[in-house]
Amino acid sequence: MALAGAVAAVQSLPGCGRSRSPLQRGRITFGSFADPALDVLKEVLLPEFEKATGIPTEWVEADFSGWLQKALSDGQTKAGSFDIYVLDDLWVPRFAGAGYLANLDEMGFHTDQDFVPTALDLGYWPPKVGLRQPGLDPKAKPALFSLPLISDLQLLFYRNDIYSSGPPASWDEVLEMARQKSDPSKRQYGWVSRGVKGNPVVNSYFVLLHDFGGKIFGEDWKVVFNSPQAIESLEFYLNLLSYAPEGVAEFDSDQEGETLLQGNAFAATMWTGWCGQTDDPTKSRVVGKIDFAVPPKKINQIAKLGLFMAGIAASAPNKAEALEFLRWFSSSPTQLKFARAGGTPFKISAFNDAEARKKSRWLDAIFKALLLGVPSPRTSDWSKIEDILGTELNKALIERGGAKEHLDAAAAEATAFLKSAGYPAG
Amino acid sequence: MLPLLLIAPTAIFALAVTVLPLGYTVLASLQEFPLVRPPAFVGLQNYQNLLHDANFRGSLGTTLLFTVSATGIEFVLGLVLALLLKEEFSLQGIIRSTLIIPMVIAPVVVGIIWRLLYNTDAGLFSFVIQSLFGTNLSVLSSTTLALPALILVDIWEWTPFMFLILLAGIQSLPQEPFEAARVDGASPWNIFLHLTLPMLRPVIAVALLIRALDAFTVFDQVFVLTQGGPGTATEVATLMIYKTAFRFSQFGYAASMAIFLLVLVAGFSAGVTRAFKERSV
């Protein structure tokens, strides 16, 4: 009944049944999750867009999970409550695959060489590279269904008074520093992480998995996150977490960030949305003492992507206006303004702008990390796999051991699920 | 014809808000909604999968444990409080009002309050344990403590509800049998056991039923406090349904879980109602 209720609830959302006279420009209704990283867009860029084009805008937001529910319901019922969906990049396969997003190529949107390629690629469906979900035409040409909105990814945040000679180049250096300088009696910890089951712990572990040479899926969707490299990476992670605060298995982003900003941890891989807070004396006790870098290296060196994307709803009542916004926002001059106002852009020229870099000293690290970025696997079933893996990772964190057993258990469950969902996993 | 016409608006409204969504959910439970393909009718496949789903069985077990423990303890505490506070005394109003405060706080806010209390680094529980035993206590990341911690939150929030219903029931009991028992020299314990409890049976049945049904569908506190973790220690059925539908987009499977839960809850309420009716006869 709740499911049916959710569908019905969409009808009462703002924007439903909007109409306008032929002379009026339609109001663009954005649907989004709430996140401080969107503040510059909402407070600086949207008023400028309205002034420049005469197109009014409306911003409707909910918490992360709540917005996903609303957006899925809107897409499913074609209610047309929103013109632009703000999406986590891992939702793109679900929304594009289900036909909830308008095809931007068909609408006449043209990309240019100034886009950071790793950011732009996230907007295509089927994906431009990598595995294709069963049920998709193997010959289907990738089409653009969404554009980057905010370049969010996981950077290494580290204390420059602890790592006085610059960022740690390798994971072994991080462990060694944690071993040498951690002092729990003074609440000084070498590392802090998110340990909550599901998405948080998987995102924290994802970088280590790849850096140690592991992967989530091999050929034909074979689950390989229990490979020897993956086991080694989890054992390393558990070892590193012995220098983290007690109870890290229950930490989500808020507690992780708080631990770092209170000066209790030396380093962490965190979402770039936290960068601005490190220099805010009302939120940080270590102003100026936190620097940013691409996460360290083992065999590989990657950064976990988690970009905010924007797609036009297939049922949007104001598609032309929404497209106009995307063109305007993704243009290089607007991206420059966005970066100079403190936003995180997705155009190369904006990242290279000296004034923008001065305003946001973390932009250089974000740009470098973006080029090494790896996204979540491009399948609409990733959330299920993430939940399975995240539950076992969380158990390993609580037990502070059993890396192989937990990864094997997760791999077996994930394989069974994938087979039942029609994947050739074996 | 006129009576039918008169009742029609109410009947249509009732159909629209109860039967239609229920019917839609039943229909959805017989389908699968793969996002990259059109929806397909799968018959009873979702229900068949449900029977073999160890995670769902586990979540039902957790839900049952949560419901029985929370409702049982809330009943005992509520009854004790109702018996203690049934007589008139000074400050009675203030004490009663204070007792019901937890009940009027939104469950999500309750979750946030307790998340802070249980915080390993700065929470009250951890502070007390640290002061007494010199060690930290990670309540929500302990597979043995997380579920009792959630039960404690439910007890804190909903014992006042049990207390209010039982107090109203006790105060509405006729006084004559109690006076007669006292004149005959019955002890307070015997009066409670042989008069208060039997006479209070219908009220107890309603209170237990309402609380059990509510506890069986607990979601908010679990969502805010543990997200079902650590591991699967607090993964209740409603959370699993929510995740299956809105995180994994398996709407058909989630609908079959919801219907299964509905049947279970309906069967339980019918059983409890019948049991109390039979005993009252």
C-alpha cells in the first residue's frame, strides 16, 4: 500500500498540472536532494540564469533517499512534476535505462572538448566503456542522457602539520604514519572512515580495492571482489582502521567529517563537499591545516567518482527551457563564473582558472582526481550489489577481521542475485 | 435505492483509499519491473522467491523479536506506572504530563536524540561506561547491543502510550468489587491478580494489539539509528521492503513482501482478538 501511496503522492507535488500562456516562458522545476555543494548553483547561478533568460526557476528538494523515491515515482508515473532531475551519478543507469530521462543528443545538445571526459562519460547510457547490463542492445550507441552538475568525488584530506613533507604518496605511508603518531588517549587517530553498512562503507573501501589491483566485476559480470587483491586490500583497510576511533563501524559521513574537522584524525578519503568547511572557523578546529590530494597509490591510483548529474525528465512539461538551462550552465563562460563563485565545475578551462583556484584551493586536487576517477559500476542493479557487499564489509569492520570469509560470502550472495536477475555471472 | 445512494460517497471514498491501493499492490506483487525492460507478469514467482529468501526470513525474525520484547516490556512498565499513578496526589498532573513527552516527539527526532546518546565518542552512554569501567562502548556497532538499543528507544517512546491506555482502563473499573474484596480482607496482590487484571482484560487486549502492530511496522528509528546494521542485526522487515523498492527498484518483489507482511499482521490481530474474546466469554 505504501508503494501505491508513493505513486499517488507524486500527484500532489509542486508543479503538477502546470500550464502557461503561449507568450510565457515555462518555469523550470528542479527536483533535487539537499546538499550544501549545491548552494552556489542555487544562490548565485540560478538568479543569474533567470536574469539572463527571463526563465523562472523553482527548486524542490528533499533528503537523499526521499528525493530518490520522489524522482523514481515521477519517472514511473510520468507525472511531469519536475523538469530537471538532479541525480547521483550512480542513478543514471536506473533513470536512463528505464526511460525516465530525455535523450539530450536527440534534443540537439552538443558537447565540446572542454568537458572533463571522465565527468561527461557518466551521463551516457548505455555506458561508453565497460560492461553492458543484460537486456540492453549490445549494438546500441551510447547516448547522452544527463550532464555533470557538480564534480563531486573522494579526495584525500590530510593534515599538513602531521604530513609535513606533503601528501602521502602511498597507502603504506598512511599506515606507517598512523602507526607512529596515533594516540587514542589524546583522541588522535591516524585514519577515519565511514563504516555504516551499504553505500558509505563501500564508497570508503572502493578506492582501496581498486588501488590494490582489485575490481568489483570481471568479464561477463563475474563477481571478483573476493580476489586475492581484494582480500589484501580489505585486510589493509582493517589494519588501518585499528588506528581509527572506536565505533568507526557506525560512522557515516557526518561523523567522519566531524572527526577530521575537530582535529582528531590525520587523514581520510572524503567527498569534496567537505572541502569548504575545512577553512571555516565556525566548523573546523584545524583551519588551514587540512590539505587535499588524490588518494594515495598502491598498484593503481584512483579516485571514487560520485558526481551530481542533471537530466531532463522524459515527462518534463518545460523541456525546451530545461535544455536552455543545461546549455547555459555547461557553457565554458558560465562554468568559469561558477568556479569563481566557489562551485566545483566540470569544464577543464574552469579548473585551470587562476582566480577560481585561489578561491577554492582544492580545485587542483579535484581536477587531478577527476582524471583518475572511477565510477560505481554502470548497472541499475548496483544498489543491490552495494548493499550485499556493504553488509559484509560492515561485519568485517565490527569483527576487525575475517576479510576472506566476508568477501566470499558477499561474492556468493551477489553472484546468486545477478544470476537471478539475468546476468551471465558465474 | 436511496440508502445505497446515501452510502455511495463513503463507500467510494473507502474503496479509493483502501481497496484500490491494496489491489494495486497485490497486482504489483505478481509482476516484475526491470528498469531496462517493460514490466512483466510473473505470477507467484515473487512469493516463491520470498520463501527462499534467507534475508527476508531473518528480517522477520528480527521484527518478531523486536515486537515481542518491546511490547512486553512496555506493557509491564505501563501497567506498573498506571497502578502507581492511579490515585490522586500532589504533582500528579506534572508527573503525568512529563511521562507522555516522549510519545509526542516525532519518531525521526527520537532517532536523532538517541543517536547522539549512543554516540561512541561523545554520547551519554559511552561517557557513563567510560567513567565507570574505563572503556568505550560502541552500542550501535555491536551486533549484540544494537537491537536491545533499538528496543530501549521504543520502550522510552511508547511506554507512556501503554501507561495512558491502562490508566484510563483502571480508572473506569467499577469500585464496588474492590471495596467488597477489601472488606473481605483480600490482600492488594490478590485484588490485583483476581480483580484488576481480569476486569482489565479487554483494555489490555486493545493496548497490546495497537502497540504490537505498531512495533511490527517500526521503521523510522531503525532508519535513523542503524540502517539495519551492524551487519543485518537490526534489519527489520519494513526496512527491507523499503530498500527493495526504493533502493534496488525491485518494486514487484517489495510488493510481495508487503502483502506477506500484511497477511501476517492481519492473522496476528485476528488471533489475538479471538483469544481475548474466548477468554472473556
